[in-house]
Amino acid sequence: MERCRTNIGWAETDITPKRPVLLFGQMYQRVSQYVKEPLKGTALVMENGSDQATIISLDITIPPETIMPDIKKRLSHIKGLDTEKITVCATHTHNAYDFGSPELFPHEIILPKDIQAKIPTPSDIMTHEEGNLFLTDKIVNLVETAWGNRKLGKVSHGSDYAAVGFNRRPVFRFQNGTDESIMYGATSKENFRYFEGTVDHSVEMIFTWDMEGEATGILLNVSCPSQIYELHSFISSDYWHDVRNALRDKLGNIFILPLCGAAGDQNPLDLVRISKANEKELELWSKQTGEVERNIDMKQECIAIAHRIRDAVLRQFENASLQANGSFTLKHQVREIELPIRQVEEAEVIEARKTVDKYIEQFSPDNRMQAKDMVAMFEPCGIIQRWQEQQRSKTVAFPLHMIRIGDAAIVTNPFELFVEYGLRIKARSAASQTMVVQLADSSGGYLPSESAVAGGSYSAKPASTLCGPDSGDVLCEALLAGIDDLFKDDTVN
């Protein structure tokens, strides 16, 4: 593969709304009360005349799929920019907005609208229509700025470790001898047995430099969503705010582009450490029915994570500066993958319909559901919705991006991908370093492992998983084949 001198451009912008918004990430509705930490959008453009890549990271919960056609249309005037080679990724903070659709959960779609829970909203709340235009303008300006900032530059790579993500699906043994996974279950309970899955503490880095050798930016791939604050009603970029500050304190005002690695079963809090002081709080947390004050200092948790990531970067920084290469391979492929939808049986649907019908008999427009009632209907409504989906199609299509930068590969997927799939891809990848990036360009829900489906709980049942482990196997093979294709014409340089 030909190595070329490459133009590199960076940009960052504030994507924090100036008015209240509906926050996304929990099953109950929340209105933002204030801004704790600002939300950022960051873009990196690489272009060498024969290929290019535009990578965007947003401090939001899921990618803004519905507005991407309009964004690409508005960017079509930029000479030389290939809008099909733009990938947009979410850090998955639970304290941001999603303007894609006012109805995102099964219970919001299936339950009668006139009995659904409603919360008071301020008169100046930002609507979905306004929000879509707001974010569209921000992303268009971000790409235009990054493209305009292109200059010849260098890249290098690094990999280290920082304990950020922890498995959030402990397994408990019950009196009948069966084992069951419970998301956010308190591990201090006497029937706790083990964690269902593993973790990935690697921090994958791609550094960019100007031609004089000064650092300009870092792509950081960490297998953990940013959701320390997830239950609360304020806007925040979570621990990534503190990561940016910690790194810039040491390295100057460089660009930081966060990429969330495979982390569908991960959480940035160690349940073993926090459970003893939070047994009741964890029980409320796992119910997902309202705000929960936990016995932890959330800001200090974010700062501690930031310092661990900072230290991992600093351990690699000097060597990365010595390895900076101004002539490297850049190759970008975009493919569409078609995956089987996870099926439900008709008998399951009949039972789910009975459950829902019986439950909603208790409510009327004058006696609406509360948040806990809505959440109680999440699983049966999810089964009904899945049945409706599988009548229309047995498969679903998603875009995948596969990018080679020097001897590193970046591969994207739309899921909250359980960590074992990310480790499988990294272990078998033809690249010496591989960034597996989840929640890119679309949102496919959780993609659980076989053990997670067997264990049950939220993030492994049909309501929260559009695709199952068979799709995970297909996805892994497709991404590995794509990486092979990126490296097939030469040895790793």
C-alpha cells in the first residue's frame, strides 16, 4: 500500500444547548436543569489526494442518524470532501440530548399516548425540530472548519492501560440453583457468584503532529461509556470533560477526540467497590424509574478516571513523538452489512399483549401512568414491537467504516457492543493496533454475548437488543475481513 504525505485538520465546537432539553439515556423522562459540564463536538480530517477520512466524536448518547442526509447535502459544496467517508460517533454520555425521534423506547411507541406518563416541561424547552437544526448547524460548521484547517502532518500510535470500564452484569445464584445476571446488582449480597463477562482496560491512541513535531491532537479509544452521572437531570460530558482538562494541563491546548470502544456490558463504576455502601441505591438504580443519589462522589470519580487515562497517554507520549511519521498509508472503506434481527416467538407476543392489556386497564387520560408504570411495560412492549418489526423484515442494514492510518485500524459499528466482541476483533486483527468504535453512524441497541442472553436482564433481552449473538459473530467476521482487505497488499508498516 502506498504511503503518502497527508493533510490533517482538526476542529472542536461547543454543542451544548442554551435552553432546557429532554435528556436521553434512561427509561424515564428527564428535563435538563442546568449545565454541569459542556458538551463538545470534535472532528479530525485526514486527506492525501487518493483517500480521506472524517471522524467526528460528539458528547451525546447516540449518533444523530436522522439528520445525516441533510448534513451531507449541506457539505456537498466543499470541493474534494467525500461526504460518504464521514463517520459520526457518540461518547454515550447519559446526560445529553437526542433529537432524532420523540419516541425511542418500546413502551413509548406501544402504549396508548393518552395514558403515558408526562412530566412538566418548561415553556422554553428545545423541541426536536429546533434541536435537529441546532445540531445540524454545529456539525456542518465543525466539518467545514476541520477541512479548512488541513495542513501536512504526521501520525504515530500508542497503546497502554487504564482501569476505566468494569463489567456491570454480576451473576447471582438463587435458591432453586439457577444463576441469573442482574445489571447493576449489588455484589455485596451473599448470593453473588461472579461477573458474566470480562473487561478491556486498554487505551488505544493515535497521535497527530505538525511537520515541526508539535502535537496537535489525540484519538483516544476507551472501552467504557461516559455515564458516571447517568441518573441525574443536568447536562454533562461526564468524565471526558475532565480527561480533556487533565491532558491539556500537561500537553497544551491540543485536540482530544474520544471514541467509545466495545462496552455494551461496561460501566465506569466498580460494583465490587461501591456495593457495600449502595445496596439499596443499586436496587433503585437497576429499576430505572427515577433519579437516585448514590453514596459516591461523582466528580471525584470522573477526575480519578481522567487522571488514569492521562497517565496512560503520558506514558506513551514521548515514544510516540519519536515515532511520528509524515508519510503513511491512509485507506478508508465504507460497507453496508445486513444482519439478522433477533426473533421472538408468537407465543411470547400473545403473553406480552395480555400483560400489557391487563396493565393499562388501570389507567386513563385522567389517571395517567407514572414513570415506574412505564418502565414496568418496557419488556413486554419490546416483545410486541419486535414482532411488528420482524413482520416487515428479518434483517436490518447498517453502515460500517474501516479506516487504516499507518499500521493502525479503526472499525466502527452501530451497537452497544459487548466487550467480548471487541476483544475478539482486536485479537484476530491484521493491524498491529485496532480501535473498535461502537455507536457510530446509527444505533442498533445492545449486541449481547451468548452468556448474556442466557443470563437475562436489561441489555440482553429482546426489548433492548435488535440483534443477537449470531449477528455478533457475523459482525466480527465482516470487520475482520475489512481489516484484512486494508492490509492485504503489504506488510504492516
